[in-house]
Amino acid sequence: MAAPLLPASRPAMTRRTLLKSAAVAAGALAAPRWLPAAQLGPDSRVSFTGADSLRAHAQARGLFYGASVHPALLDLDGLANGNTADPYTELVVSQANILVAENAMKWEALRPTAATFNFAPADRLLRFATLAQQRVRGHNLCWHEALPAWFKATATTTNARNLLVEHIQTVAGRYKGQIHSWDVVNEAVEPKDGRPDGLRTSPWLGLVGPDYIELAFQTAAAADPGAKLVYNEYGIELDTAEDAAKRGHVMMLLRRLKARNIPIHAVGIQSHLQATGPQPGIGLQTLIRDVRKLGLDAYITELDVNTHNLEGGPEAQDYAVAQVYRNYLGLVLAEPNVPVVLTWGITAAHTFLNESSEPWIRRADGFRQHPLPFDDDYRPTPAFIALRNAIDYSRPLVATPAAPATPQIDPNSLYKPFRVQGSPTTAPPPASLPPTPQEQ
């Protein structure tokens, strides 16, 4: 997904403010069948740290939950010293067991010139994830967008193949053994371009030829043999004629790769969804089951919900977004070959849906979007409840969620030092929580 770079910083909330906002009223969310009624109502409070976190619930069921992040916004020094005061950092560590860089591992970020690499932001992410005991996805090794400015003038039919191989060898080789999965090729299918094979008429197709996809996967497998290798795509989720056509071509591509013994382990389903209009259904379910027959997993790699066409204020957004999370995750997580769910961001404070002025993003009423599990003030949204419950109902427990092996914020107080090393402490919830916004 092409996302604009966000500002380097956001005004920090105080610990007192974050603690005060730690509960959220979920009354705007209609009760799904599997959501206990006790969690609903205008006076309900949501505990979301420690054993109640998304991370703990996912790990207890053998799943990965994670999010895209901006390494520059993460308080690496504070995390290393065990005393971070940054709410974004605390949220990322407490909620996710896998991370992906939103921009820092794309060509444009890594290759300032044809002859040099800038690994500082990516290295920062890997160091952060090591301290936080998280895995990292690599995004991405080959894409037609986010190419550096020098690429167009430098890449030719003579050298493009070598450029691609060198890039993958250098990047995947640098992080060998440290990456859970690579998005090796991103968005290579576009039926509207009219090719019989469905491939997008991208710079890579024009300069290298259709075998650039096979070349990328083979090179990635050699450079980082322990990583899962993924083909990542958007526009394949809905039960529309357009998405159905694209799904068909994606399946053709996957079958070609498997028939030629190209190393591939999963298909990434980006899942940038809309709160209005057609929704995912049987077509996506069939795709996931078909890739399972090929021996492949399906990863949900970039989940968020766009509300730009939705009428109503913030509460209407929260209701609609939670319903999309509920229905979508109930659909996909029911399939046994879906072990990974990442949202594209974790908080509305840092999402491209609130930074872009594109007409397909900007709301006419001026309200900020609420596309993710946490809001602008780092409070859990109704989508958080829907996501956590979808995780819980997707598979049986494989571990006890009460004692996740994860560094976390002390559930009792955000004033205490942030624990990084050693066994985390699970404390009971505070006897009373600050009032919700509705009670103030």
C-alpha cells in the first residue's frame, strides 16, 4: 500500500492523560452473537493491557497479531532502558507480537542512490522488535511503486535484472534469520492492463519480463532461506466482478509459481476495506481455501477500514468499523491457514487515512477517521473488542492467556517503569478506573 510518510513526531500525551483514557465505552457497537453482554453498554470499561491485550490473546491461540509502524516514532532508547514514557511505543509493545515497517523497508527508503543503501530506519525496527520480543515482516522486496527517484533514469533492460537481484540479496541477506516473512513481490496483478496472464504493466515487467516474479522469489529464498515468502495483493477481498476477476488472475499466478517449484509460502491479502458498499464474502473464502490446497497460508497484511463515504459522526464510524472487523475477521480467521493478522497502523493518531488529502480518503465533514483498534488518544475502539473476540473465537487455546511471555505495561499503573526483561508481572485490574468521556 502506498502511504505518505507521517510527521516525525506527534505531541506526546502525559502518562496521566493516557491512564485517564484507558477505558472506552462500547455502547456504539451492536452486540455480535459471541460478545458477552457484560462488555457492552455506556458504562462498560475495557481492559486492554497484559492478559487482556491483543498480543496475549493472539499468542494464546498460536496466532500473530501485529501492525505497521514508523520506526522513527518508536522510543528505542526508552525501551532499551526500561523506562519509556511514550504512549505509542507502549501501545506497540503491549499489543503486537509481529511488526512491519510501513515505509522504511521499501526501495525508496532503502536506496538513496543506485550505489548506496540506508539501513538505519530498518535496523532501528529490528532492534526495537528484538527488545520487545516481537517478530518482523519485511515489506517489500519488489514493487512498482515507492521506487527511488534515480530508478527511472538508471534502470534499463540491460541492468534491471541485476538491480533486482542485488537489491534482494543485499536487503534480505542483511536480515537473514531475523525476518518472519518477506513480501517478496507486491501488487503484480492488474487485469485492467489487458494482458492474458493478468500481470500489471509495471517497470519490472517492462525491464525484466514476466519472469521477474520468479526471479525475485528464487533470490529471496537463497538470501534468507528461513523466512516465509509471500505474494502480497490488494483488491481481491470483495464479492464484486472486479475483485473476482483479480482473484482469478492471482490464483493463476500462484498456480504457475507452484507448478514451476518456485519457493512461496503464503499470499498476503492486504484488506484495506470500506465501511460502506460491497463487503468480503464467499469469493474471498474460496480463495483462502484454494490457496490452502496449494499448500499455502493466507496472511491478512494491511487491515484498516476507510469511512470516507460513511454518514454520521465518530460514534457512527466506531459502530460501522467494528461491524466490518467483526464480520471480516470472523470470515477469514475461521480458516485454519490464516495464522497472521496485521492492521495498517495501530492507532488513528498515526494512519495514512488521517494524513492524506486524497478524495477517496478525506471525509467531507472533516472528522478524522477511526480505522484501527485504537483512537487518536490511544484508547481502545469498538474495533478492538471485535478484533480481540474474533481472535478468541477463531481457534482453541494453546497457551494460558493470563501469563503471556511478553514485556508489557503494568495493568495497574502507567506510572511504573516499563518492564522489558524478565518475566512480566500480571497484576489485577485497578479497583476503579477513571470516568469514560460520557461520564465526565
